[in-house]
Amino acid sequence: MALTPRLDIKQSQSLVLTPQLQQAIKMLQLSSIELVEVVAEEVAQNPILEYSDASPERNDLEKDNDADKDKAPQNKDTKTTDDFLQDHSPISTEKDTPLDTDYSEMYDDSASDQMGTLPEQNLGLNGSNMITGGSGNFDFSDTTFEQKQSDTLSLKSHLEEQLVLLNAAPYEKIIIQYLIGLMDEAGYITEETHLIAERCGCDVEDIDRIFKIAQTLEPLGVFARSLSECLKIQQIQADRYDPAMEIFLNNLEMLGERKFSDLRKLCNVSKEDFLDMVEEIKSLNPKPGLEFGEEVVFTVIPDVFVKKSPKGKWFVELNNDTLPKVLVNNRYLKEVGSDNIKKEDKDYIDECVSKANWLVKALDQRANTILKVSSELVRLQKRFLNEGIQYLAPINLKTIAEAIEMHESTVSRVTANKYIATPRGIFEMKFFFTTAIGSLDSDNQHSSRSIKYKIKQLIDDEDPKKILSDDKIVEMIRAEGIDIARRTVAKYRESLEIPSSIIRRRMKNPVL
């Protein structure tokens, strides 16, 4: 067969993602704050769209600007996203352009992975320490979109203010300024001293001397290169740095390992003096830089509320305070379209109408998808809501996706950056996706989080004279019918930051 170039016509079907559909899919994984920013940008660009008076995004400045405009009165031709959540009625406009396809049918292989190890929450969930609303009769009506925040001075700004008044040579101040740039949020310098000396063109001895000058700045303990040096700086300033304290701080790792007797012998002090030294160290600040804030931390705002009815049934509702409420003003649209306008202007208005309709539809579909996923999560996690973390059911993305007839990637996007408020606390939605541990005598499965809770509970309740080893914990858990290996117990214990049985024995039975 001869190889020659030729032209062929081939007919095939393929799924094409339009820019609007791509934006709709992207909106699924946005947090409530990010969604507000996206909607604000659309409203600013589209004259057909405007905020509802009840929308949390309308600040006083926007209201003042709107007061200067000729606003058409609101009537039955104007609809909000709340209307769509109630009656799901379509927008009646001549240029009603629907989404090209339902993004619940779209998928991305990269988002289809099963949930693996998730950021750990506080697993001390015995029903009391994470209760946010007592017995469940909580009220989130006072939750507002705007959270109060206080101005904070950063650590670097605080040090730079002192650097101006520091009695040092100009080149020394320049090097200290460089060290401030290397400092982490806790106030430590992790860069190797010889590397700093090479970059500054100085000897290591000069850098060490400049470090001592910088370490006189407040808060005491900053510019330290190790925990031992940080505590040493504070003890020197307190005039408590004697030979015994020097030995103590040089062997600080022995304190962490609870080798009290060996450390006391090295320091060559009595039991009473050693206990006083330990108390002094406990009173010091190991991370002085954290006294100053670098970033403003916002309170988590739940996207979904889960409440229990008087009859004992659980129900789910969206947090309307976080949902942007936009209006498509059809009355204003009719007034503009009634005049004789140019074709370019008409095309522009038609495009604005199309984008406005799409935005309201996308917000409606996003809200409904979140509600579907949340409702299914609550249905599967009823025992957790009623009885606690030990009854957390092991579920994955596929379980939810099959129940609501959507793709796993859609569920993954919906649960990203979303929070759900329950009587047991506010959790990220991904908290409820855990791996499963099988049973010995049945097909039942147990959540990995509930197993971690059991391990923590067993260790918290252990007798100080009879510390439980990992093998003993495996034996006790397997006695409950749970199939678990020793390496799994060790992995879960380490993820909970629980030390080994040897270290726990030293911690709970200190010998001086």
C-alpha cells in the first residue's frame, strides 16, 4: 500500500466544554467567600444584574451608589436565587440560554481518587468537647457574613521598629535586617550560620557576634537557631543562666524523652532544685514570634446547617447568609429594549441577558448540588450525629456519587472548601470521607476515624502502672470484632501524635 497524503471527512461525537460550563464547574469547588468575589465581578460587569437588598455582599458604599441611580421598582418580573430554590421556575427572557450540559455529568480523572489520609481533627469527641450548641438546640441566626477582625502588628514590623533605635554599626543593622527576612513565624532562623556568613561576606565569628546583638531585641528568644538557644536567651536576660542550667539546656532532648533521673545526675542538683528548673523552663516561651500575627484568621462560616427536629429526624438547610443573591431586572430590560437602539447595542444587551441568566442558573444548580450531597452525607452518618465519633460510617466519594446519580469528581468539587455545622461541631465536608476497616466475623466495616478514637480512648484510660503496648491495643480492638494489624495501630497512634508505650511509661511514671 502506497503512502500518499490524502484528505478524509470523518464524523464523530465528542463532549466540548464551553467557557460558561467550565465556569459553572469551577464555581462548584469555590468557598463561600470566593463565590462572593466571582459574583461581585459579574455584577460589576453586567448592567442587567444587581444585588438583592438582603444580600450580604451589599455594603454601605454600594447602597449609597445605588441611591443615586434611577432604580426600577421590584415587581414580579424580578427573580432572585432564593426564588429558584423554592419553585425552580425558569427565567422568562427572550434570550434564555441554558447551560450546554449538566456539570453533574462532567468528570475529571484527577478528581476521582478515593479519599485517603485527611487532615486530622480533634478526635476527643465524646459528645462534649466539640458540642457547639448544647444538646442540639442551637441557633445560627446570629451568624453574619462579615466577621470582626483586629489589626495586628507583624513580628518583622515590630523588629524593624526596634532596629532603628538599636545601638549598632550600619553594616550590622543591614545584616540584622537580612536576618529578619530569614526569620520564620515562630522567630527562629533555620538557615545555616556558615551560609549566612558567605552571603553577607563575613566570618562566622562576626555573624555569631551580630546574632547576639540581634537577640537583645524583643520579644526575647527571637533570632534563635534552636529551641535550646531560644530558652537560653530568655534565661540569660532573667539572670538565671548558671552552669547547671547550661547543662540542662544542652541536653534538652532528655527532658522530652522523660529521662529525668539521668538529666538530674548530669546537672548534679537535688530533686527539689531539678523540679524548680523544670518549672522555670515550662514558664518560658518556646515560640516567641507567635505573639505577633502575620495573617488575619477568619472564623469558619458553615455552608450547611444540620438540625434535629422535635420528632428526632435530621434535616439539612443551606446557610442563606453565605449565598450571593442577585437579581435579573426584567422591567429595566424591557425599558431599555423598548427604544430604537443600534444593532451593536442590542447585541451587547442580548449578551448581558445571556450571561445573567447563566449566572442565576449556575448559582441555583450549585446550591441544589450542595444540598443533595449534604443530605446524603447526613443520611449515612445518622449514628455519628446521634451517638458520636465511634459510630462514624466509612464512606467514600463513590458511595455518595452513586446515591445522588452524579460523578465522583462532582462530589469531590462540592465537598471542597465547604463546611457543615452539626450539633457535634463544625466540620469540613471531607471529614466524613474515611477509609474502611473490616470486621472479623461479619461484613460490617468501621471508619478509620472511629478506630483512631478507640485507640485514643484506650490510651487515655490506661493504668499508669500498666501501659498498653501496640500489641495489647491490637488484642483489645480485635476482641471487639475489628480486623486490624499492629502496623495500622502504630500508624494511627503516630498520626494522633501519641508517643510510644516506652515514652508514655516515662511520662506517667517519672523517676527523679
